[in-house]
Amino acid sequence: MTKLRASVRLQFHKGFTLDDAVPLVDYFARLGISHIYASPLLTARPGSMHGYDVVDPTRVNPELGGEAALERLVKALRGNDMGLILDIVSNHMAVGGDANPWWLDVLEWGASSAHAKFFDIHWQSHDPLLRGQLLVPFLRSDYGEVLAAGEIELHFDAKRGLFYAKHYDHRFPINPPTYGDILQRSGHPELQALGQRFAALDDSADGQRQASVLFRELVALASKAGHAIERALASLRPAEGQNFEALHQLLERQHYRLASWRTAADDINWRRFFDINELGGLKVERHEVFEATHGKIFELIEKGLVDGLRIDHVDGLANPRAYCRKLRRRVERLLPKRPANLQGARFPIYVEKILGEGEQLPRDWGVDGTTGYEFMNQVSLLQHAPEGEPVLAKLWSETSGRDADFMAEVREARQLVLTTSLAGDLEALAQGLLLVARDDIATRDLTLGAIRRALLELITHFSVYRTYVSAAGRSANDQAVFDQALEGARTTLAESDWPLLEHLDSWLGGQALSQLPPSPQRKRRAKMIERFQQLTSPAAAKAVEDTACYRSAVLLSRNDVGFDPQQFSAPVQAFHDGCLERARHFPANLLTTATHDHKRGEDTRARLAVLSERAEWFAERCKRWREMAAPLREELDDGLAPSPGDELMLLQILLACWPLDLNADDADGLQTLTERLTAWQEKAVREAKLRSTWSNPNERYEQACRNYLHALLGSDQAAELRGEICRAANEIAPAGALNSLAQSLLRMSVPGVPDLYQGCEFWDFSLVDPDNRRPVDFAARRQALADEQPIAQKLEHWHDGQVKQALVAATLHARMTHAQLFAKGGYQPLEVQGEHADRVVAFLRSLGEQHAIVVVPRLSANLLGDSAMPLIATDQWGDTRIALPAQLAGTTLRSAFDSANPLPTAGYLALSDVLRDVPVNLLIATSQSQESHP
């Protein structure tokens, strides 16, 4: 089987199944893809559109066609010498609802359940109401209100002999030893006698085995006494808000405490994925959990159905290093058992990991790299003009009234999430550290309040998602991160609390656990380190990605997953340095510029980046447009709607995603755009948490924002304004398209493995999910690929996106033809000289006598001028040229996009020659002997 050369990410769900992908395999093969990179395929919550809410990891999702459909897809892949990479979810499972048997078993049997240790549950809560109980925060409102309203209903599963409570879609099993409370109300002697036997059970393993026998007896009795069971259930139903005490007493005897969904933020006693109540954290560090959750995956690997893995949210795990190394060892033991035709191939493992500024992926995890967010960031930085930052920052701060300093927004957002949605997690950590303090005479007087304050400030100033403390303590890099956080905390904490920071430093990894003797105290310290590291990660994600990125909009193209919006731009050398670093340590790292998690599509961002080059132009238009839009705004009690900041964000988004074929008077097209933007707008204002939130939507504000948007895109009143926005979008579109083609070529030619997100071989002007997961018109893409027009010709009708697809196909074909060159070749930045040297990125890939040169323009809006297509006129380049290294002497350079005309290699390449007919170029060097003997 071919090595991983290029992947395409596909999102599977009931509307796009494994069988739906089979007919596309030939298309992907012709495009130059070597592997399909699939979203999670194990059984997820019914109707899941993404697969990350797994409810049964032992089966391939039947909604996707099950394992038989997976085998059909892999058969088609093998027929094209292709493979499959699978996204897996190790950190969490879907909970709540009625589909996860492991979770339901925990609710039924509590801490005695065989699956109780699968989930990260803190059974010994500091809250006396939760001792030995699980908080189940799935009620629509307060428990008492819901109970009195009769919205917690008792049911009987006659086929399995089980009682359970239900609230909408949520199922809450009744603990079998409490069945007697129900059956005694039946008035039926046999049922009452059976109830006494249920009541005699305990929660032990033996009690659970006995219960399985009693369930069968109950099924048999129910067939002739069903009316009596119904009578018992009816007696436990509140009538008009009265007589709910009996039901309450029954529920009080369960291993869970039913509660409003709002209680989770403060009282949660189990780890969630971020702050999502429906996703429960798994303790995959336990061997039995690891094997149970990965058993099917290992089976698929051994059978030859899976050829690589992507680990979702690796930072959520207790010990990512240990997990990844264990996974690698386990996989390596399976490889010799795979089919003979798959023997010898490298099995790649990738981690979804967001790297902070200056952070490097640890090299001892045994993985092949990340999923490529950091590359997406590097390309973005390359395409932003630094001179635009002060202009756009001033526009943002003067318009919105908010600080243009992104880190100020981040710190405020961290404080917010740690005291609201993650307050319960912070409290549990503080309570645990209080016990650590009590273990030492020197710290026994430290108070819970002081520990809580210090923790809050420490996490607020964390610069990365998390550290990775081992028994030997922190690495030098992690210590530097911690020191920076400590220093930041000192700037906001009262000086009287500073000594406590030193204790936190020691307790949370500064003092190696190996220096402590084995003891309960050491075990407690280890648990607190684990909890701390599993809290800093969601705190960062919720504060940065899901809050600050919606509160700050100096330029939204710099606000995306894995980006540091505080950094606006970077020089070409920084991009080269990143590529050299990757080539040294993770040459097979995935490279992406679009994902299922991005906030703006790759071409949306590329067009937005043009505003950094035309900042003054944009600022002037924004001022005019906001004046024109004044009649569309509403004055509410809490301020203007939309707020100036939200309005400015919307104007950026409109310019960024305005469809290339949309006229300002196209009613149908405008309606489609309005629907997409309405969904984006709702998410944006709620994530910002300034005027509205997900937990407490401000309907008046949101409606006023919708009214503004609908009027802007649909009313006669806004026709002139709409026309100006349309013309402005079209004015920057060619420069945006050139950015897009440049980032596509870079993704496919620098060290690493290019990953194409579904459908992005055409233009991708998508917004945040679910907009970026819309159905893909693969029929149009297949037809376009069959039309083998050269890139230069497709450039003439670039609006349809076919030129991007042609670029992708030609580059991936070059990667296929010169596989070793791109997989193992060195990376050498090339010197660019002349008038516009700073507007060119050029580098050489070399392996022995094989060479390839990549040339792309950057910051080229002015060079394009009034051009209607993304191609810089040759006379604009002046004397700009690329100095060629000595190893290219005696070679001929031919374009992978137009090989008919070789380029001269007399010491340099003129940009006017390299980019005469194509916007970007990939040149392949051939020796004179190769030229004469093809």
C-alpha cells in the first residue's frame, strides 16, 4: 500500500454515509489523494452530525452503514492503492439521553457499577448531598419545579423488566434494590413478593447477578399483571402539582441526584468535555478502560481496515504522553498481524493539539505530529501586512470601545469561564488542594478562599493549554510556562497571597512526585496535578476560542482555532523557520488550512487578510457604511443593537464571505446568504457573552440583530449600502483568491503531509460550524476534474473555483511522481532580490539530484491593482528575482502547471518569468541527461 502522501478529511453522518463515499474514491485518487481521513466512525448518539458523541465504542456506527459499509469503502480504497485514517475520541463519551449503556449502568448501580471507573467521577464530593451520588444536570429547570410539573415520569420496560424515570430524551434507570418501593404499590401479591426480593438485594457484583434473574421473573409476571404495574406507576405520578413526595423519596434513593442543567457549572462532580453536560470524561489511563474503548479500533487495525489514527483533544487526557506511547506500542504489536499487502507500511498517529506561541509538540510521545493547526496559523501570519495592524486596531477600539489588546480580552474571558461554566471544576481543584495543604504543618492554616483566589489568577495567566508533569516533575519548557503564569498572577493578586503561589508551584509539579515517599499524600498530590492540567486546557479553549475570539475583531482572519490573535503578522523568515523546524522533528506532520472546527473557511480568511493591506481603505468605508446603516439599528435599554463591535464584525464577515457570483439585487442569493449569516450571528453574539449567552439568551438583542441583518441584505432601504458592500467585496476578491492559491500550494509543498478538507478543492467561503459542514457538491467537482484545461485557461473563469482544483490536482500529481522528494527532501529558503523581494516566498526542496522550487507571492494587493483576476501582471515585478543555488546548475526548470516552456537557470529566476501565466508556481528541475533521455 502507498505511503501517506495526502489526505482528504470527510465528515460522515446519516446524510453522508460510508457507502456514499465509495463512488468518490476514484475521484479522490485522480485528484492525487492517498488517504481518506474520516471523522469518528464508532457508534455515536443517534442523529449525530459529527461523531464525537460516541455512545458505543464497540461497534461501527450503523447509521453510517456499519462495519460492512466500512469494508466496502476500504475495498474501493485498496483498489486505488489508498488508505484510511480514522479520527478517534479517547477523552470522552456522550452521556445523558438513553443511548449509552455504560452510562446507564453507572446510573443504575452507582459506584458499584462495572463501568463506574470508566468515567472520571468524584464520588466523594465535598457537597454532603452528593456523597456517593452522581450529579445528573439534565433537567430543563429546577428539580422541584420539574418534579411538581410531572415532567419526571416513571416507566416500565416490559421486554427487559426494568424501571426507569424519564425527562424528555433523558433516561434515568431505577436502582433495582428500590424496585420494591414501586412493586409494593401494585396491590398484586406476586409482584409485592418479588418486590421484597428486589429490596433484599445490594449493589455488589453478586447482587447485580441476582438482579438479572429477578428481571426475567418480572418480565414473566408483567405479561399477566401489567395492569397492576401500571397502577403502581400511576400512584407515583404527581397530580396537578401535588402528591410528588413519594416519587421524590424514590428518586432520593438513587445513585444520582437529578438537577437543573444550570447546576452543572457550580456543582458538577464528574469531568466533562469542556463545559458540555452531554459529554462525560473517560479515565482512559486505566488499562481496562483503554482496552474497552479501543478494542474495536484495534480489531479494525488488525483486519487492515484502518491505516492511521487521529487522536481528538489529546490535552483532555490525564497523561497524553503515557497514552500516546501506550497506543503506539499497542498498534505496533498489531501491525505484523495485518494482511500481507499492508506489511511494512508506517502507521501514522496524529494528535489534535493546539500549540501556544513558542510551544513545541513533545518529541517523545511516539506520534507523527499534530493535525496542523499551527501550520494554518503560520500561513495566516505570512499573509497579513504589519502596517495594517495599527490602523485596524484603532478602528476596532474606537468603534467598539473595547481594548485592542487581545490578551486583555483573554484574561477577562478566563476569569469569566472559571467563575461561571467551569466554576465547579475550579472548586473541586481548590477543595483538593486544601487537603494537600492540610497534609503539612507548614501549610495547614491556608484557607480555601486563598487557594481559590490564587488558582484563579494562576490559570488566568497561563500561556498554553496545559503542561505535562511526570513523576520527575516539570520539563524546562513547562517550568518556563509556569514561571510566566506565576509572574502574571503576582500582578493581579494581593501581595499577601504571593507566598501561596510558591506552594501551588511546588504542589502542582514543581516538586517531583518521585521525591515523596509512597503515601496517600503523594497520591493526593498526583491527583491534583492531573486535575489542574485537565482544567487549564478547557479554560484556555473556552476563554480564547469560544469567548475572546468573538469579543475582539481587529481583523477576524487572525481569530481562528490554533491562532494567537495577539500576533498579527510575521516575516517570511518566521515561516521558513517553522518549516525547517517541522522538517527536523515532524516531517510527516499534517498540514491543514481548513478543518471541521474552523471559524472561517480557508478562502474566507484569505480574502479577509487583504484588509491588512488596505486598512485605510477599509476604515474609511466602515465609517461610511455605519453612517448609512444608522436607520437599521435599534436603541434598546441596554444599548444599540447591534452593538458597534458586533456591527463591525458583521461588516468584516460580509466582505469575507460574499459569494463571487452574488449580485446586490439577487433576491434568492441574498436570502441564502442571510440564512447562513443569521446562524453565524447568533453563535457570535452568544459566544462573546457580552449582550447574550447560550445559557441566558437576550431575545430582544438577538432579534434586533437579526432585523438589522435581514434589512441590510433584503430591504430596499439598504439597497445602496448593499451595493457598496458587494462592490467592495468584489474589489478585494482577486487578491483574496491569490492568497488562497498561495496557501494551497504552500500546504502541498512544504515539509509535511497536506490535508484537504472536504470540498475545499473549490473555493471555501464558509463560516463557523455548521456552515463549514454543509453538503459538498462532489458531482460538480468530478466533472470539473475531468475537464483537463490547464491552470492558465481555468484562470480566465476563476470565479467557479476550478482553477484551485486544478492547482491541487497538479501539485498532488507532482507529489505522487516525486514522492520521496516531498516526503524526505530538505527545505532551503531561497534568497529573493529586487524591488518586491519582501512580497515573495520561495524555497527549494532537494533530495539527491531531485529538486523542486516553490514560488508564491504575498501581500500582493497593490501589485494586482485593478486586475479582475488573481494574476499579477509581469511588468509589476520589475527586477524582482530569485537567486538560484549552485546545485541547480546544469538543470532545466519546468512548471508542474505548464511544463511546455522551460525556464532559464542562469543563476537566478525573474519573477516576471516564473509568474507570467500562473499566479503561483511549482518548478521541477531535470538534469540535461534526463532531458535527453525522458
